[in-house]
Amino acid sequence: EVQLVESGGHLVQPGGSLRLSCAASGFIFSDFSMNWVRQAPGKGLEWLSYISSRSSDIFYADSVKGRFTISRDNAKNSLFLQMNSLRVEDTAVYYCARDNGYLSFDSWGQGSLVTVSS
Amino acid sequence: EIVLTQSPGTLSLSPGERATLSCRASQSVSSNYLAWFQQKPGQAPRLLIYGASIRATGIPDRFSGSGSGTDFTLTISRLEPEDFAVYYCQNYGGSPPWTFGQGTKVEIK
């Protein structure tokens, strides 16, 4: 069974940093690209970042470009999101999602809540 | 960037009724790389449809997707109690960003 488990979310002050992790199991992690998607309270889904299976291709949404960095460790079946210069508007539940090509984002984690507030 | 506009914002229906949800794209979606997700409160999104019309594994056949180019539809033939949720369409083809629509809430009338 495919499992994605996010961790690392908590309360942080504006301007602060946070690193989210996503632990993958139940599939060959190194065969799949991965994404981060977030959802602000009461709002819709926002795609944030993509990383290919070997980290050769990386993309970001304009809203986080230059502040967030996606990375992965295939040996440890883990995906990461380093978030710097956090803003109040970055408050959201952050999901990691497996990218299955034509099958779209076919598996999602349960989400990790990041709250940016003073 | 492809902007996806979903309508209506809220759909109020009774169990057993048919639900028709629309997703319109600001430009043609590449090779029908259009997906639909269901999200219930406190849960992660769940993939329902990919490739505009292909049901994901385990999705009941009362869910169907159609459309091409810029106009897409998700139909739920007969609403079950567990189908009341928010539905999002997503463009995942071509170059990023891979955008989502703003969502349609299907609520019990």
C-alpha cells in the first residue's frame, strides 16, 4: 500500500524557516516524481513545487520561487521542502503528492500544518 | 499559466440526484491532462478521474468525466451520502504551473 507521511509543520514567526519532510513507503520511491501542494485555511489547492525522480528537473510556483527549495533523498525514501522567509500567507496544510505522469497526482499524504504568526 | 474556472461554486442536491460539475480552462489543456479530485473535510484530496475521462483505481462507476480542449465535466450519476464533498479539477499537462480550479462544493439540499 502506498503511504506518504508528512512531518515538520508547526508554528513559526514571520521571516522564519521550516523544513518539511515526507516519508514514502509501499512503492519504489526513486521511480516517481513528487510534488508539494498546499491548502490555506478554508481555501483551495495550490501546487507549489515538483521534483523529478532523479532530481534533474525542479519547478516552483511563482509564489514560493526563491524562498522554498524542494529536494529528495532516494536512499531514504524521503522528500523535503525547505521553507525560508516565511510569510503569514504561507499558513496552510502542506501535502506531498506522488506524480504518476498521465495518472496525475495519484497518492497524497495526510498533510502537515504550517502556521506563520507572531 | 492555465486558469481553471469551476462552476457552480456550490451545488445543493439530494441523495439519488445527478450532479454535473463544470471546469473551463483559459486555454486548451494539453492532451487532455485534466484530473478531478474529491476532498472531504479534514482529509487529503483523492484522485477520481485522470486523462479527462479515466476513472482512477477503485472509483465507483457513478463518477464519470468528459470533455476536451477547454471544457470539461464531472458527472455523478446518482449521489450517495458519501459523495457530498468539494471537487477540484486540475491541469497537469504541459509546462508548470499545474493549476487547480477553485473547487465546487456539493452539499446536501
